[in-house]
Amino acid sequence: MGDKEEILGSNNGIEDVIWLCSLSESELDMLISLKVLVLQRAKIVGYDELAKKIDLKILRALGFVLMQYVKGQVIDLSLNPSLVKSVTLIDNYNLLKSELENIMSIEELKACISID
């Protein structure tokens, strides 16, 4: 197994792992909760195989869609002057970023995820 596969896993691209490392603790908590919810719902409706296919790429897409929805709801509410700053705050979440401007090297990624 190569160095890249050892760090990233077999189904994850370096961009996905870099994106994951860029998330704040609250964003990570939301993704973890989202994954737990998806796994529970898939098992309840009898799609255990679907639950096994939930990987970082799917979580990233689900998080992006969910944050776009939240952003739309906040924009609708921003007619209230006290909520105008909320739209700006939401734009700063890395969950809404499909591409990161700065790409990490493998060494920086190893440091981010604490691999020696």
C-alpha cells in the first residue's frame, strides 16, 4: 500500500481529507451527527448495504447540500436587520466550500492528522 492510500484510505481523495482537516470542531460534530442519522435511517428502512456506502465524499455532499439549505433559510430571514450578519457568518463555514484555495502537501496532511 502506498503512502497516499495509507493516509487517505482507499475511497478518499486528498482533496476530501484536506477539506476534512479544514473543518472546525462544530462542523465536524455536525458531520458526525449527520453520518449517525443517515446510518440509523438506512438501517431502520432496511438498507444496511446503503449504510455501508456512506463515505467521506457522500458526507461532504450531504453537508454541502444541508448548509446551502440553511443559508437559503437564513437569507429569507435576513429581512430582519438583526440577522444580516448571520448570512456573512454562514459563508465562512468550510462545509460550504467545494474547493479549497490552498492545497496541503502530504507532509502537511500527515501533521494535520497526526501521522508520524
